[in-house]
Amino acid sequence: MSQDQHGDLSAFSMLDLFRMEADSQTQILTDGLLAMERHAGDAAAVESMMRAAHSIKGAAAIVGLQVVVQLAHGMEDSFVAAQHGRLKLTPERVDVLLSGVDLIVQLSRLDDAGAEAWLAANATQIDQTLNAIAGIAELPELPALPSLPSPVPSLPAELQATVAGGLAGEEVESAAAPAPRAGAPAKAQAQNFDKLLSLASESRINAHQMHPFIGALQRFKRNQSSLFSAIEQLHEAIARSGDPGLMEKSLLALHKTQPLKQFMLEHIADIETYERRLLAVSQGMVDEVLALRMRPFREGIHAFPRMVRDLARSLGKEVQLEIDGEDTLVDRDILAKIESPLNHMLRNAIDHGMEGPYERIDAGKAAMGTIRMEARHRAGMLSIEISDDGRGVDLEKIRQSVIERKMASPAMAAALSPGELLEFLFLPAFSLKATANQLSGRGVGLDIVHETIRQQNGTVRLESEPGRGFRALITLPLTQSIVRALVIDIQGEAYAIPIVKVESVVRVPQAAIHTLENKQFFELKGEHLGLVSAAQVLELGETPSSADDLPVVVIGRGKQSYALVVDAIRGEQSLAVQAIDPIFGKMRDISAAALLDDGEPVLILDVPDLLLSIDKLLHEGGLHQLAQAGHAQQRRAKRILVVDDSLTVREMERKLLLARGFEVDVAIDGIDGWNVVRSGEYDLVITDVDMPRMDGIELVSLIKKDLHLHKLPVMIVSYKDRPEDRARGLSAGADYYLTKGSFHDETLLDAVADLIGDARL
């Protein structure tokens, strides 16, 4: 351990430094022993264990822990013998050496006050462990297929309780062996990361607050452009009159306006460039702070291989854990919270899924079973897959259990798919074991896994192939510090829903709403979804009846899906999550808070809580009516044509405009756009510049020269942001020039509102 790795170590005592050393070196010993057990003769593993034992021996001598010195010395002798071929590290010998590792860990965590008393109380067990390690060369070899192994007698009683508690997914602490004080700096560091993230987020918000100012400048520019155009038209009229005096004066006025026009174009472009740079720097700060919060996956699962090995041997089984993706980065908070669920999944795989060695051989499998854990980043999420090659789950047994528990009728149970049957394993008190043991059979475990993953805004899905194995697929956000959310308005206030909890966003026409027994619903993809007022669920008052289409956010899955009616849908934003002060306790239907890009505070909704609140409302009755009885004829939505050869840009613009209530058609290039715009009545055309066959400038020119279309507003949205590009677009007749480099969801919508107003006529 170097000072470069840990910074200034002067604040730590020698005992603290020894604890740090022991933590890292005992992990090397554990990993090496497991590797030697799987791959006998691994010279690299033996070499690393020798160095680790030697380092622990030297460090323990400095702090005066003679018991640790003796333990490390005995282990070092065993590794030397193994290196020279005089000793084979059989599973039984590995048991003894691992018990020595456990004892070193326990001794390293003793404080000065409790050390003497603990050593005296456990003197017998310590002597047994020392003697077992010293005489390890005389231990007998194990047969190739071991029977149920007996507990290692050299393991101290307190350590046995600690290991047993760890296998059961519980935290067991010895009063005489508190956690090392070295953990305090990590907590302080985490708090510093949170402060840095908050400051970086505020910087990003300040950068976004330039946007309204730039929008005002754009509107001023359009007004001035109209003035310049009027002066040019006046000059042309005077030129036609032939009056030399007026001609001279108008030409002078025209020359004086040109520098002002050029100055305005250049400086607005400079301000927009500055805004982009400021946003890039602030976003870079956020990204860097988030990177500091990320930890490699291995830090949360380093104890699992040992746990799997020890638990399997205690059950008379041979199981190894293979881990792929140890370097995958995970938010430190998520990593801490998923350790217990992953522990449960592994224990279930060993106890339920894995067969004994003889049974596996009879089934044509290797005597040793394999559990594989893989962590990857996929589609912006953390994906963890746990699979085994055991017996899998008996789906018919689940089906029979469902019937016996009267959870479904025989006919309904017979119609359940494999995926639906496996979902029952997540229910509390649901177990396929006839009798309970220390590990399973009580119906707790998978329900805890499901609940914990759900609380992290994640999902878990199960798959099974009888006789071949079982697989669990867990999907989680990469970080809880930044959440991608859908921002909505409810009773004039902004709220946010995590995108992972949003099933779909739709606008429901009043004519599509039906009422049955005072409950309103509409049909979506062949299913009837109940309509519920978000304002009523949050107890914010009644939602006024509207003749317009209703903006709706669909949340929940399956039978527990509801359509939440809101005032308006603003769009997606990435929000830096800020925990609500503990003084407020757990707020119903609210999970956290954040600040929008413009600095407006927003509450992040807790979707599972919302679903419970909606269920309660349904049972109590009294839902507000959202549709007007006998509503008037709907006003026609304004139509917009989007012309862009990029599928991504085209689709993004279409969805943004649809969410605001506009009717949207698309065209893939200038020729296609020209044909479409002449065949229908549109209120606005939005076009790119660089497109095949006909570019956007030509399209704008054709529209503005057409006798029937020349008054149709046209907006250019392009990556080209040089002053000459803007001037070329505006000269062709474009009413608005928006650059994709400074593009935000609201930028496009604000520009559309400036040109043609709201979506309804």
C-alpha cells in the first residue's frame, strides 16, 4: 500500500494501517485458495499467497499481534510446501487455511480495549487453529467425490457465527470487534461527492438559464429582420419611382442598416456559441463527479466466491462461482444495496437448484456445478445475469402449489405461461420446499430480492429450463444520482416520473373515453386502461374538465396499469436527484426532489406508491370525472410537416410535437417534402438543410415563391450555425433558424409556439 494510493496517511494509527493491509491481503489469500482448489498447481496463485502471508506477518509483527504472526507464518510454510510439490491443497486443507484467514480478519478488527479479553476468551479455539495450520501437511486427502463435510473444528465459535450470519444474508457484529475506524474517511468522501454533484448540477442549471435570454434575442432579431426587410422594400419602391434625391437618401439608409444587421447576426451567434461551451463545461463537471461515484462491480461481490464454496460444501455439493464483468462500473449506492439481493440469488441457486455430485454425474453433468454471474452495461442500464447449470425449477410444481394455495383456479393455472408461473416465486411466503431449513423453505428470499430491486427502479426477470438450469436477469439504472425523467405539469406545478417507470405517453381524445360504474377508461393496444386524475391522487384538488384531448402517462404493468391524467407533458430531462430532508420523513407518493434545467424545483414521484394510492382510491370510490358529458366538437389540431433525412432527428422532432398536441407528418428529403407540402394543408414546415436530391434552402425557396404556399411559416433546424449559413437560410425566406448544436426539447417547442401558437386552432 503506497501513500499515492491512499493520499495522506498521517492521520491513521499503525493499527489502522494494519487493518487496511489485512483487508487487502486476506482477500488475496481467499481468492488464491479458491483458485488453487479449482485449478491445482496454479503457480501464480501460490506465489501471490506466499507474498500476502509474508506481508501480513511483517505488518502484524510491527503492531505486536503475535497470534497473527504465527498464523501467517504457518500459512506461508504451507504455501512453500505446495510450491515445491510436497503438499497438495485438498478441499479439507483449504478449509483449515480459510479458517486461518477468517481468524486473521477477526483479530485485525479488535480494538485495544477488547483485544485482551477476546484473546483470553477464545484461547482454546485459537490454539486449535494454530495447531491445525502447523500440522496441515499430515491431513488426509479427500476422495474425488466428497461426502457431507464436517465443520472445521479449528474455526472459533464467534467466527462460525459470523460466517453463518453472512451466509444467511444477515449482518452479525461482535461487540468486542467493531468495524475499523478506517471506514470513516470513505463516508466523508461520499459526502464530498454528493456536495460536488450538487454544485455541478447548479452550474448546469445556471448555464441553461441563458436560454430564455437567447430566445428573447432571437425574437428581437426576427423583429429587426422585418424592419430591415421593410427598408429594402422601401428602397426598391423608391428606385422604381426614379426620384434621384429620394434614391440617394434610401441608398444611404440601406447602407447604414447593413452593418447593424451583420453585427446582430454575428453577436447572436457568438452568444449561442458561448452558451454551448458553458453547457458543455457544466455537463462535463457533472459527468466527472458521477465517474468519481462509480465503483467496479468486484467491490460489491468480492466475498461471493468464498461464500458459494463454503455453503456448497456444507450441503455436500461442489459448486464454483464464475464472475464476468468485475470491472463494470456501478454507482456506489446501488452497489451497496444490491449486495444482499445477489447474495439471496446465489444461496437459492446452491440450495434449490444445484444437485449433489452423484446426481449430477447420473444426469450426464460434471460433478462440480457452476454458477455464473455477469455484469454489463446495456442500453444505458446496468444488466446483471445470474445463471446456473442445476436442475432448474419444476414449473408443474409451481402450478400445483398455486392451485393448492387457491391463488388461481385449475383452469386459470393451466393457462399460465412459464414466465407467469415464475412470477409467483416473488410472492411473500411462497416456497416450493416441503420443509424449511436454515437457508430456505420459509418463503422469504426472492420476495426480498424483488422488493429491493424495485426500490432501486430496477426489474428482475426469471427464466428456467428443467434439468438444464435457472437464470435471473436484473436490470438497474447505472446511477441513482442522475435520473432520466419525464417532466409533467399537475395543477400548475412541475413533477417528474422516472422514465424507467413510464410505459407510454398518449393523448386521449374525449370521444375515446368511456364510463362504466362511475369509472372512466379508454382502449390502448387492445386493453382497457382506467383513467385517474394525477391531481386527485396527490390530493391537489380537482382537475377541471376540458374539451381538449387529455395528456396521459401510463404507469404500472399488466393488470395494475393505469392512465394518469396530467395537465401537460413538458418532455424528458436528466435530473440530479437530491434526497428530501429526513425531517419530512417518508412523503407519500414522493421519492426525491431535483431542480429542472431552468432552476425550477420539481418533486420526483414514487410510482409504486402511486399505484398503491390509486388502488386505494378505486376501492373507496369517488373518482373525479375527467371527460365532459356531451363535449363540444373538438378543435382541429394544427399540422406540421417535418422534413429531415436523419431518422433519429425526424423521429425525435415528431414525438416532441405530438406530445404537445400537434398533428405531424414527415418527409425524408427535400423532394419528398415538396410533394407532401403541396398535397395537404399545413400550419408549419420544419426542415433540415443538408438533404439528398433537394436541400432545405431550395425547399424554402420553392415554398416562398409558390402562389399558394408563400405565407406558410418555415423553420430551419440545422447543424450549420455559421453566420453565413443563417443569413443564407433567412434570405431564402425561412421564418426561424434553429441550430441543432443548441437544441433542447423546449427550444423547438418554444420556437414553434412563437411562429404558430398553441396546437389547437
